Amino acid sequence: MKDFDKRVNSTVIDGHLHIEGIYNNKGEHFLNGFEEYRNTKGLKRLNIAALPSGKRDVANNILCAFYKLAHPQDFAHGGLTFKEYPVNPNEKTDMSPLTQYKELMEIGFDGIKLLEGKPQVHKVLGIPLCHEYFDEFYDAIEKDGTHLLFHVNDPEEFWDPDKASEEIKKLGWFYGDGTYASNEEVYRQIYAILDKHPNLKVTFAHFFFYSKQPQKLEALFEKYPNACVDVTPGGEMFVSFSENPEYYKEFFKKYSNRVLLGTDSTFPYSADDMMWICDRVYRYFATTDTLKSFNGCEITGIDLPNEFRENIFHKNFENRVGAEPKKINKEALKRYIEKYKHLIKEKDYLEEIERLTKELL
Ligand SMILES: [Zn+2]
């Protein structure tokens, strides 16, 4: 382990990872795709968040379930999938959000991931996130105390034609052309959900994109006792943190029980790329290093005292999701694959899932 890792001096759970492929360019399979990262960074546990909606499909839930089956020490969050877009909330279906939630819990997912607040997914969904179509689903999650990792919005400048970079536009992340809901409208829908379900155990990914207006986040924390955020880059947030070091050092002490660590590292990224991201997060919280960071900007660490760091690095995750991951129920996973595999769009994924079903279930 390198020197700066020793300075972290804490157990760490990376609470926000993804899988988006079967093999990486070194020919490693996704089931082994995080091992170098895990071992080098000394991570205790990982949490893989499935992304089965929007341009992706149900295959992503299934890959994450297989990952968890192969790595019983790790967590995974499953997501909702949709037969078609826009969603028809009046259609009678055997895959309502509540039904899917129950199926995912039965399989042994540790929580729910929703990407539906990300503008592209929100747009194709065609119904508001606070639509009554989702009511029973949010009710059940709230009642069960199930952890919900929720991606809502994106950095504000992605709506601004003058501020969104060419790179962002190329990625299809410019939302100011009038075809996307405004950033304010998406927040409005989320607050409507929280007002109806004030005890929802929700963690908003990427600091809820509030790093430039943290007072709003403080107000949210005060009003909704179970709402948290993760500090998964979104590099722009670390730049904002670094521009306001005194404020944020106090913020992270005061709210250390409301902040979770994650990196968004995604298989098939190389282990080096995963470690680079993790280093920025580690060194921001655990050192006073000044280092080149996201968007080419420099950030300086705040060396948060260990008692607070421990909350962010692992304790909050354990308190909210559980100290031990749930076990995969093979029979439930088999039933889920049978029910949903006709919705898998890519032949490669379908073939791999059929192969893994024979081999592992
Ligand atoms: Zn993510």
C-alpha cells in the first residue's frame, strides 16, 4: 500500500460503484473486475449499484446479483426496470414498482438504486418521480427502512448553454435545449416525495448537486431526519469544497453522520482509474495535500479528524444498509431471470447471463 493510503487509517466501504460490461480490455471478467482496486486501496466492502433503466436494461440488475453471489462480502443495490418508455402509469402490469421492489428484496439486494432523477432517464420516463404510480413503492421502502440510493439532477451548469463544456455536450449531458425538465422542477418532484415520505432512508448521490448551495442541504438535513448524501464525484463538488475550506471542514464535522463515501468507479474502468478517483476522495478527507483533481482543478484536503472520518468512510453505510450484506437467494434470482430476460436488448448480455445461470445457479 502506498503512503497516503496509510494516512486514511480507517475501514472504508466504497458505497457507489457500477458494472457496465462483461470483460475489460485486459480480458478480465466483471466478476473479478474490482479485485485489484479493492486490494490496493484496502477497501473492506464494496456496494455495486445497478442501473437497469434508461439506455440500459434489466441485464444490469442480473449482473449485479451475480457479482454479489460471487462476492458475498459485498453489497448491491437493485433498480427498477421498465418495459417501455414513456412509462404508461395506467397499464395493468405484473412489473409495477412495488412488485419489482419485492422481487429485488427477495433476491437479496441490500437496497434500491434509482437513476431516474438523472435528466436523460427522467426525460424518457415521461412521468414525474412523484407520480402516484410510485406511491406504493416509496411507501414500502419507507416502512421497511430500506436504503435508497437516488441520483437526482446533475451539476447546474449542464442546463446553461454558456457554461456547459463541449465535452459535456458531446456526452449528451447538456439539458438546456428545452426538451428536459428544469433542474428546479426535478428538485420540486423530490421534495414532493420527501414531504409524503419524510422518513425515507434516502441517500442522494453526488451531494445532491448542492455543493454550491450547501445551505439548502443543511435545511434538507434538518427537515428530513433520514436523508443523507454521498460524496461520489461529481468532481465539481470537490472543487466547490476546496473553494470554501473553512465552511466545509465545519460542515463535515457537523454532518459527518449524513455523508457517505463513494467513487462511481465503473467496471470496465482500469484499476488505475478507479484508484485515482478514490485517492482524490481519500486525500480530501484524510490529508492536507494539494493535488491535481477533477476538471484539471487543484483541491486541498481538510484532514478531517478520525472520529468524523470514520462515519463518512464506513459507519454511516453500515448503519443505514447493514453491517453484513444479505445473501443471494438463488431460486428467487432464477425466477427473476426467467420473468425478465425477454427485456434484455443485447445478445452478449443475454448469452452471458444464460451461461452464468447454468454455472452458478
Ligand atoms: Zn453512479
